[in-house]
Amino acid sequence: MPHTTQDNPESWLDNYGDMLYRFALVRVRSEATAEDLVQDTLLAGIQAFDKFSGQSSVRTWLTGILKHKIIDHFRKNRYDSQSLNDSDLGEDLLNSQFDQQGKWQIDLVEWATPDCSLNEQQFWHVFQQCLDRLPKKMADLLLLRTLGDVSSEDCCQVLGYETTNQLWVTLSRTRMKLRQCLDVKWFETK
Amino acid sequence: MLKCKQITELASNSLDTSIPWLKRLQIKLHLMMCETCYQYIKQIKFIQNTISGIEKHQENIFLSVEAKKRIQAKLNQAKIL
Ligand SMILES: [Zn+2]
């Protein structure tokens, strides 16, 4: 296999380290853990480089290894010891939003120019704050599912869920809580 | 008839997985009559897009010099390079 400079494992840290780090950091939300994952990924990549077929780019191939490492990380830190309680799942919020029949009893005000918010540094700060206010496993789950790397089966396994239905309910409640937080902390202040 | 509470949950589900066409139709019909659910769904879709955009937003984040040194040391230590 012809090796270009990019293919040379010695240059991987310089060429792909930052990219892999960002990929990990968004998902695990811890600088130390993200650093460890980059290191493990590079080590694994170097060890398996003779199996690299060259059908994808090194970048794609390393990212694939990292995805597995991330799922392993969540699997190792399984959450089954602390299952989500009613308050985690936002039962109170649910009951304050809907009446007995399941109809809205609050008014939702249209968010003003939400797309412009994405250009504001302060918005991202608030968004991160709202994510951090969620129970950790709910925020992890929403990020992993939305960023699209983790199958529902893997999510269930990590969370100790028996059925995907529990997963969909949890994600729905997570969005509900996050929406509420953004509403109060950002859009209502606009 | 599905109530708002069920509609919001279904709409969230539809962001995660494919839901049956009949349920999709029920959501559509409900949204024609219910402004609050319409707003709710617009907002959770915005949240969805925001999360998808996090990576792009963080393009200016890099491994620190120290972190690179630590990783390099580990790679050397593994005597692979
Ligand atoms: Zn409704």
C-alpha cells in the first residue's frame, strides 16, 4: 500500500488529533475523557494499521475506531445503578403543562429569530447550561442519538432499558425539559 | 383522537425513529388545529438542529499543547512508533 505523508501513523496526532478530540468532546463532555479516547484511538489505529484496507480515508477510519471507543466508554460506565426517577423524567413539568385530558394548559410563545441565536456565543453558553442541568444520562442519550452514531439497541444496552419504547419516552422527556429551560433562560429574556 | 400530550411525544419519537404513516397523518391533522403543538414541535426541531450544529460551532477547539505531549509520550511508550 503506498503511504502518503497523511497515511504515516507518526503524523496522525498532528493531522487528526484535534478533529478526533472535538468529535469525542461533544459526545462525552469531559476534556480528560476526550483526551483519553483520542489516545486510545490512535493506539488502536496504529496497532491495526496493517488491517486498514485503504478503502476509506485514514480520517474516516480513525473516526470509526473512535465511535466504537465512545460507545465502549458509555457501556463501561453503565448507568443501571441510578435509574431515572419521576422527577428526572419531568413528571411535574408534564403535569403542569397538560391538564387531565392531556390538553395544553400553558401557552407557548413563538421563539423569536431562533436561527440568529446560533450566531450568538451567549446562546451556546445557555444551551450548554441547560444540557448540564439535565440528568447526565438524559443529556448523554440525547446527544448520542441526535449526533447519530449510536443505534437504539446500543442506547438501550447502555441505559439498561429492556425496550426501545422506554428510550423514546426518555428522549421525549429530555427534549421537553430542554425546551423549557431554553424558553426560560434564553427566549423569554429576549 | 390523540391529545396534545400524546402528539408531543409522538412528534419527538418521529425525530428518533420512523413512525407509522397513520400516526404521522394524525400529527399533521392535529397541527392544523393546534397552534401550541405546532410551536412545540417547531421548538424541539430547533433543538435538534442546534445539537447537530454543536460540532461546527466547536471548530475552534483544539487539543492543548500539554495534552498532545501526553498523548505523544504514551504513543512512544507503547513502542509502536
Ligand atoms: Zn395540540
